[in-house]
Amino acid sequence: MSTPASRPRRRPGVPAARGTAPREPVDRARVGRRSVRRLATGMTHPEAAAALEEAELQQHMDRDREDLADDERGPAEVAEWKRIVQLLATAGGSYDPDTDAFVQDELAADAERERTRQLADEQRRQEEEAEAARRAALAPDVLRHALLRTLARTGLLDSLSEDEQAAVNRLPDSDPAAALAVNALLARAHEAGAGLRPGAAS
């Protein structure tokens, strides 16, 4: 019978250095369960039972350590060894996480959560790009140039009075949304007028 590897004593996490990007907190219980599954792979029931005894002894030795008082890894490892021992007592043979229904369900749930997170990230990125494009479209200089181009296309630019020219120049700064709407209306009016001219396509 192989001797189960002793679990190394755990040290409290080291705070991240200032200036680094924020990270998701490490799930110590999940880390512990995965570590147990790696160690248990290929073990028979007696071997897993011996590993459980070792884990329980380690947990007992760690019970008075203040730096591990809130660490969830130790209890999670003991619980996972107990689950695997019970599984092997029922199924026999050696432990294989690939045939462990509990593990496979957990992996499927992890994959679904990751897919959902990626979809949410993609939607957020698209919304941010759309908002950036909207803001760019409402930039005063962009609107001013758009208005002038539309007025030139309609043939009205050269006939504007000084007051009208001043109004066109002020509108993008004072009310960008109104400037955008006026530009759209001018373009639509021009297209509608062009369609009514003799020789226009029906």
C-alpha cells in the first residue's frame, strides 16, 4: 500500500502588491478539494482511508494555529477525503476523478459559470463600445462638421446669413442631441426633395 503524501503546512496568503490589478479571491476550499483529488487518483479504499487519517491528524495539529483559524482548506480536504473513502467503499476499485460523478458535475457547473461570465464580459464590452461611439458622434466638432457637410450637400451652406451661421456653430456645443437631430432632419428633407425632382428614380 502506498503511503499518502502529507499535506504541507499552509501559510496565510500574502497581500497583493500595491498597483497590481485586483484579483478574484482564492477559493481555498476549492484548492484543497482539487489537491485531494490529485493525490487520491489511483488509490484504493484502504489507501484513501489511510490518507483520511493523515488529513484528520494534520487538521488536529493545526487547530491551535491562529494563522489558520479562518482557513477553509484543511476542513475541505478532510471532507473530500471522507467523500472519496465512502465512494470507494461503495464502488470498489481505485479512485478516478474522471469517473467521479460529483467531480464531473462540478466541472460542468464551472464551465457554465465561465461561459456566462464570458458572455457578460462580451456584452459589457459591446455596450462600452456603443457608448464610446455615441459620445464620439455627439462631440461638438464632429457634429459641427456633419452639419456643415449636410448643409453643403443641400446647397444651403452658401446662403446662410451670419446669424444662421453663428447658430449652426453654437448648436453642437449648447445641445449636441439637438444638433444630431437637426442634421438627420436636414439629410432626410434633402433626400425626400431629391426624390421629387423631375428625372428622379420612382
